[in-house]
Amino acid sequence: MISITLPDQSVLNFDSKITGMDVATKIGAGLAKAALAIRVNGKLQDLSTPICENASIDIITAKSEEGLSIIRHTCSHVMAEAVQELYPETQVTIGPSIENGFYYDFARKTPFTPADLEKIEKKMAEIVDRDEKLVRMEKPRKEAIKFFEEKGEKYKVELINDLPEDAVISLYQQGNYVDLCRGPHVPSTGKVGKAFKLMKVAGAYWRGDSTREQLQRIYGTAWADKKDLDAYITQLEEAEKRDHRRIGKEMDLFHFEDVAPGDIFWHPHGWTLFQTLINYLRKRQDEAGYVEINTPQIMDRVLWETSGHWDWYRENMFTTTIEDRTYCVKPMNCPGGILVFKQGIKSYRDLPQYIAEFGRVHRYEASGALHGLLRVRAFTQDDAHIFCTPEQLEEECQKVVKLMLDIYAAFDLNDVTIKLSTRPSERIGSDELWDKTEAALAKALEDMGYKYTLNPGDGAFYGPKLDFKVKDAIGREWQLGTLQVDMNLPERFDVSYIGEDGEKHRPIMLHRALFGSLERFTGIMIENCTGKFPLWLAPVQAVVATITEETIDYAKQVVKAMKKAGLRVELDSRNEKISYKVREHSLKKVPVILAIGKREAAEGTVALRRLGSEKQEFMPMQQMIDMLVAEAKLPHIED
């Protein structure tokens, strides 16, 4: 007798060993039709895999993220089968599911063309129609190597050779196509459906190594139904219109150069925007009791060995050796923050301490991964480290969550999801410490009434974390802030405070970033607003444009008065028509254009036009200044 416990805790009993499909069928014909895979005692597996003992299960369908990921993974196999049917000389390498889709890397001398993609997509639809059953096979290592050697698939042979000796070598067959894969997969190619589309071809080095062969990577997207596919394609089209790189050029905000790949050349208006963001966060942190520090950009590798980062992130660090000492360009701020906290003896009365740093960090990213402001090698973290007692932990977590969500609301980012990432398989610290810190994060959210989802195994190597994702104006999700609980680094750096009992105790360290990367957040905001920033954030809040030369002196008076009031304003006194000036500054997304003609100069007034509006408002200069100063006030800042 095998007992199967369902998610609602009801139990089904079976007389002998069964499969996931047997369970789904017994629950209902509708579920059996929709089923793609099954989770057995927390582990995903194929519906056809036998279940030989009592288990807790969850049937996976396309309605879940896991189900969609499995569809995409199988779709990559369908694409590989289509490619080899059309172009038999092609070798297949690796083809995973990724966010919003999948890809497969192919070794082929002839480049794929857009016409090839159309052929491949058509062949994929045929394979879906054939509804080929996906069958999992396990082979001994030598037999699996021989199998792929005979097929001329040298990349698959290399992958097998690099697997641990005790690894299970599993293959999946669909029709005549066989691939090396861990799985799981949908039961048959028909379950993939036809809500897929091949997007583009790109170059990719074998196993990401620039010294190895360059392959051809075909990207695709796949969804549960055509409605979702169409929505995604529409979103991509809208995203292209919002591309921050194009808008940044139009607004003269920044540019990039090959002499500094992955780093930014900020122009005056872009730097103003960037500093306005920092100024806003600085004021919010000041209200919340944070003090600000700054730590060195280059420090001895010994510091990173103590923190553990050297073992975990060495390949992402920029290093240099001088006088037999190896130095690292700072990849993260936390070790420096710890060294500041360690200065002097701390008492329990001194805690909590809030130490913030707008720290510039450098991390190596492959050149192919760089993407404007969104993926760079040098960026500014809005970091803070909170040192507190165990008794203060939950309250401090709640303070951070409240501050974070309140700041997001100031940017109209109100659709926020929270994920609790738990201990990874490779980590430092005892299970007891991980139990405590994971429970503290969960309880902080639950007591505040916030919902969250678990992200098992995705915590930092030193502690669990909360990740905050927001949706932008076109529905894209962006990872922003993070809150990490750390009881390990205080131990490794021998950090202590004197408790009420007069003895030394270890503080708990919270790592907190609100936006994560200021550069990345700037790019996100450019795309979210299409460059049309609220008045308080706009790098140029207003332009005073003259209609005739006779009005230049009065226009200068207007500009001087506005600057004195704290507004960011520029004068345009060029000998151009006012319609030309309005059009040019509208393209640069200036929120307010003030036209100054003879009438305005004579009466001490201005003609005000808002971005995107044809309407003009006529008002006295001081009334206009008072109105704009009120509008430009930083949001959620207490007087």
C-alpha cells in the first residue's frame, strides 16, 4: 500500500507502485490532461517516474512558474530536434530554460539566418503535432560516452566526462532525437503547445569561456498559451520604445566607451539625475537614523579571505599585485563597514547602529552580458549595515521592510513581491544559525501582514535574504532591494559588543540595499517613465525660452529667481523660433517650458507649458516659482 499526501493534506492510497500520471488521473481527468510533471517529497520529476513509497506530492501544471519552466526546457529540446532534422551536420551543446524563454547553443559552420529561424520554427510545430513521447533513460558512463561519440556529439561527451563519477547519466528520447539531460520534461512534445517563437541568434562561447569555440545561440520564448505569448511580444515591442540607452542619448544623460567597458560616462544632466536619487535616499536614511561612511576602493585580499568572498567570488574580482601584496578593487562594501563598526568598544546601549555607504564597487561581467546601465562592471550600491542584538532583530527587519516599501511607493512602484531565499547547499555557518535567521525574516514579514514566497536554496553563502521585486509600467519584473541577515561575518571578523551582563556578545549584522545598484535603478526609472520624470527627479525641471531678443534680460531675471528658489532651470536665448525650442526641449523630456515674450516681460509674467500638453498657463513669475517649488518637493520627506 502506498499513501500519497496531496497539497490539501488529503490522502490517496494505492495498492502498488505508481506514477505521477496515475495520481493525476485518480484526482481527475482535467488535472491529468493539464499535468506536466510532479513534485515528490520536494523533488521535481517526470510524470512517468515510478513512486515506490509513501510521499507528499504536488502536480505541476502550466499555471505555475515551475510548469512554465519545464515547458520552456522541453521546447529547447524540440528546437534542437528541429535543427538536427533540417541541418544534420549541426552538433548540439547546452539548451536550458531561462527567464521568459529558452535557448540552445549549436556548433555549425554556416551561420543561421532569419530565414533559417522561420524554417526551424515551422519544423518545431510539426514535432509538436507528432506528439512524440519523451522517455527518460539512464545509462552507465562508458555506454553514454560511446553513444554520443558514435553520433559525433563531442560536446555531450565533454559534459559527461566532467560529471562526478557517481552522477546519474540520464538521457531523454523523443522520436529519433536523444539528448543528455537531467530533466524533468513534459510527457510528450504535444504538451509544449504552439505558443512559442524564435527570437534571435547570437554568438556564445562554449561553456562561457572566451578561449573556447564560438557557438551559435538561438533564443526563443514559450508560454502556456497564445494569449500570453502575444502579451509578451507586445511587451517587448513596448520595451524597445522605452530602451534607456536610446532615451539616455536623446536626453544627453550618459554614454559608454570601449576604453572603459561596463563603466559609465555621465553627462551633466545624467549626473544631476543620479545625484538627485542619492540625495533623496540620503535624506530618507538621515530621517531613519543612519550615519554615512566611506571606505577605501582598494583593499588587501586578506580582508576578502576573512569575509569568505575570496573563495566564493574570486573570479568576479579585479585584482592587482604590488610589492608582493594582492589587492582587490572593492566588489562589495560589507567588510569595510565591519571595520568601521569595530573601531572602539561598543555597548548594548549603542545598538542598533545604522551604517550606510554609497559605495562604488567593481565586478567582472563578461562583455557579452553588459547592457547599458542595467548590467555594468562598476556601480554604486546604496548599502547599509545594521548591527543589532538578537532581541532587536525582528524589529530591525521590519523597519527596513517598511522603509523600502515606502521609498518604492515614492516612485509609484507599488506592485511589489517579496521572496525569502533560504540556505544554499554550499554555505558557511551552522544549521542552528540558519534556522534562527530564516525564522526571524519569516516572522518579521508575517507579523507585518506581508505575503512572501519561498525561494529555497537561493540565499547568500553567509545568510538568508529577502529579495524585493517590483513591476514597472509595462509589467516587467525588476529585482531591486535586498535584506540579508548575517550571523557569520560578525563571527569571522570577531565583532562584539558588551552586554548588560558585562560580557562580550556577538551582534547580528543586517545587510541592506534599497535599490541595489543606483546605476541600474536609474536605467529602470528611465524606461519606466520613458524619460518623463516627475518634477522633483527631472535633471532639468524647466527651461526659460525667449521669443525675441528684447526679452533676454527679463528671461535671465526669471532664471536667477528660479535658481535662487532651488529649481533646476536653464535659459534658451538662441535666435530660433519658439516652436523649434518647444519641440527640441519636449524631445529632451523637460517637464516645464516657460515662454517669455514682450507681453510677459512687460507684465512680469510667464507663459507656462507642461510636457505633452498644448495648453499654456499665464501667471505672475513668483506664483509660478511658488507652484513649481511645491511640486518639486521630495516625496515622503518630513519637514
